[in-house]
Amino acid sequence: MPPPSILQEHLQIEIPIVQAGMVWTSGWRLAAAVSQAGALGIIGAGSMKPELLREHIRKTKVATSKPFGVNIPLLRGDAPELLKTTIDEGVRIVFTSAGNPKTYTPELKQAGCFVVHVVPSVKFAQKAEAAGVDAIVAEGTEAGGHNGVDEIATLPLIPQVVDAVKIPVIAAGGIADGRGIAAALCLGAAGVQIGTRFAATVEASCHENFKQAILQAGDNATTLTLRKIGNARVIWNEWALRAVTAEKAGAEPEELKRILGEKRERLGIFEGDIQEGQLEAGQGSGLIHDIPSAAELVHRLWQETQSVLKNLT
């Protein structure tokens, strides 16, 4: 077994795996189960109002006494309220994404929070470090959901970010088994963040249809869409085909916004409309073939990782 990383020491977790904060997917049940298993569970506040977030935080505290965090997309209009709710409820591990970390990091640090920011490139990793965050999630373009415009893959991204900053780096993007975790650790990451693999678990709050779509996905099942207005990786379906076709035909942002419509993520991920919903999932989907409990998955991933690393020595 590899020695505890600086990330494990800071977060007080046994296993250097972070379950990503995913909209309509990572509520209190998933976060609590992952944390209870020894990794770090994250409540995804991106699809929550402040009062709903408060409810999920309180239920997580009842379900586990172990550390857990909250992910907050900073571009949300109610980000200040979500951050205040998180702080007021005593959560001291905060993952921020989709925005400028300089805006809220000082406030979070003053409240005693361990702050982690998600970045897609070396430039933004350095900016996040300068803003005072404690760690970085370096996320490659293989990841599900919203991605960076440079579309840098995980394998070359991680070592470059590790070389560019002094704070711990958490690898993300396309990691779905112990082989991927071991690879990330060998590249210098202090841990990994995993999204899509945790979406296909018993405790994930996403719709069963979405979980089955992940299981049925192959290596070419996802695509990047909406580059002009958000750059999201999704599973191919009728809606994704319309969006990609419009992009290739030169559609302007306003037309793409019309095609996106409202609540497209909820429609697919939470309500289970497999053809018209936005099914955010990563390229690691092709490695996912079952729906275990979150605890079973955490233990399996770590056992696989240890086995791979042992075979390297």
C-alpha cells in the first residue's frame, strides 16, 4: 500500500479518492456512503438551492461522522448564498469550480475551510494557487460535464500541473478503475477525483435510466458539445446529435442556447429522458459495467490500485 499522501493528511481520509460533486447525482446518500467507506464524499450543490443544500449537509452529518465536502460552481448566481450555507453548517472542505477562485477563497479560508479548485490547464492551476487555494483538481477533457476550452487530456495535463504548482494536485478525467488511479498517482497526483463511475452506484440520486446509459456506453459513446457556450461532454443521443450538427453547421451562441433550452441536465440525469436530456458522462463510461454500492466501489477501486502498484515494484 502506498504511504498516505499529503492530501489524505489534510483531508483526514484513509483513501485518496474524491467522489466528484455532480449535478442531480451526488446528494447526501452518495456523499455519506463514500466518506463512510474511507474516501471523500462530495455533495454537488450545482443543482441545489441553499435550503436544499442545508438539508443535504445535515443528513450527511447524521449518516457519517467522517469528513465530507461540498462542491459549488462559482458562476451560479446564488453562489454566495450556497457558500454561506456551507460555512454556516460547519462544512470545512469546499471544492469550487466554474469561476474565479480569487473571488471567494479569502472568505472560505477565513472561515477555516480547506479549499480545492477545479482547473483544466496549467495557467488556471497557477492562478488558483496564487488565489490561495489549498489543492487543485486538474481535470482532463475526458471528464463528463463541463470542460475547459483547451481540451487537454488527463495524461499530459497531470504531470504538467504537478510540475507547475507546489500544492497537492488531484487528478480527474476518464478515471474509472484502479488502473487509472495508479496511473494518476504515478504521474505525481496526490489523489484522484472520480465522477461518472460514482454516478453508476446504488446511492447516486440520478435516474436509473441514466445509470443504465452509462453501463451501455462504449469507448466512443460520448462527445463534446456546445463549445461556444459551455463545452460539455455528454453521451450521444438525439439531443446531442442535434447540438453537434448545429455546431458543425456554424450555429451561433444564441441558436445553441435555444437548442440547449432549460433544465436539460435535469431532464436527462434526474428525470431519465435518455433521448432528449443532457447526459453528462465521461469517456471512462466504457469501463463501467455494474452498479455496486458506493462502499463496495471505494474498496474495489483501492484494492485494484494497490494491486497495480504492487506489480510495478
